[in-house]
Amino acid sequence: MLEKTGVRGVKSAARTVALLELLARRGEQPSRLDQLAEELDVPRSSMYQLLQTLVDCGWVRTDATGSLYGIGIRALLTGTGYLDGDHRIRIVRPYLDEASDALGETIHMGRLDGPDVVYLATRESHEYLRTISRVGRRVPAHAGGLGKALLAERPDDALPLPDGPLTALTENTHTTRASLLADLARTRERGYSVDREETVTGIAGFGFALRYTTPATDAISCSVPVARLTPEHESRIISVMRETRARIEARTPPVSGVPDWRQ
């Protein structure tokens, strides 16, 4: 296979990455050897050897019987290294704290990754605490404030969307390209996106692209339970988040000696 760089890919490396990503997507649901071999179209013997190698290295874990497999602790260490090594995430984090304190709501930072957005940082509201961190989790870009803010930064004919109907997370999620494009047009006019219970029932969101790259790859958002989203509170959220975006963008010009990573 040919990569974007024009260099022929290494089959064993591609197979390893595909396996790790599959195990990561399954999360708490363990997988059997036959399932993994079938889904990735890999001979059973080759899959077994690959799994044993990754178990020995800590990238994959197995149960006491040796028949179930899941993502290993090394994946967490690598993910933490990504977060710690990105200077933009380090710059944005204090502003998330300030916005959360000012609004009393949950503030996120996310990054576009193909058709999805990956959460990079979250500051939870003291009123609505989650027991599971969102950091590292992904949602379809068409289904929430972060993703729609970033999709709106791109031409309609260059959107990283899957073929066919769009996945519905709630009854309010856009499932057709036409309805999504209409929403993105409104987002461009406003300068921010609005998520009315499209990702989680009962939660609204407002997303703001961070335009320190072109097109933007990062965004911030504010999530709020619809039960306390009055017109006055919505107006304040938009005002604070606009100011927060401006302050972040002013702090994130190219930094000498710091790589400008291709995401």
C-alpha cells in the first residue's frame, strides 16, 4: 500500500496499528483470537503470533485463560506522551479552566481526526461531574459542537465525512448530508456551532474553531444541560467562549524551535 508520503507502507506495521486501533475501539469488550483474525482478514496463526508479541511488550493484555484480548497499558502511556508533548494543548488548558470557572459549565478542547473529533482536554462543571474522562475518546465530527465548528472551516466538497447516511447518536443528530450542510452554513454565518442535544440527550453545546492553523484542526466548546440553558446564559456562554478563543489564538503563533506537527 502507498502512504500519503509516497513511501510504500510496511505490511506488518500497518497490521499492528490496525489491531491496536480495533482493540482500543472495543474498550471494555474483550476480543477472541478468531474474532480479531476475521475482522482484520489476517491468518489465525499470524494473528496469534502478533498478539503474543504485543502481550509480551505490554501493548495488549490477556485474561488468565489466554483466550481474551484487550488494549494494554502501554497504549495509555503513549497517549499521555502525546498530550504532554503538544505545546498547543499545554497553552489551551489554563484557558479551559478560566472559561469553566467563569461559566460554571464543562469546557472541552478537541482535534479533528478524519471523520471524528478526539477529546484532548476537558474541564468539568462542578454542577455536572462525569465519572469517566472524555480525554482520548472520539465522536463523529458531524454530531457535536466541536466537530461542526471544524467542519465549517472547510469547503462543503472537502468534508471528511463517511459515505452513506451519517451515524445518529440521538434523535437530533444530522443523518443526511443536506441537513448537515445547512447547519454548517449557519455555523459559518454565526462564527460558532450549536449542538442542540445532537451528541447527548439533554446536553447542548457551542463550538469555536481555533484558527491558528488553516484549516483549523482544533476547537473548544462549552457543554451545558438544556435544563439550565436560559437565553441569558446562552448569550453569556457565547460571549465568554468568543473571548476565550481570541485569547488562545493570540497566544499560539508559531513558536521558535517547536515542531509544527502535521496532525
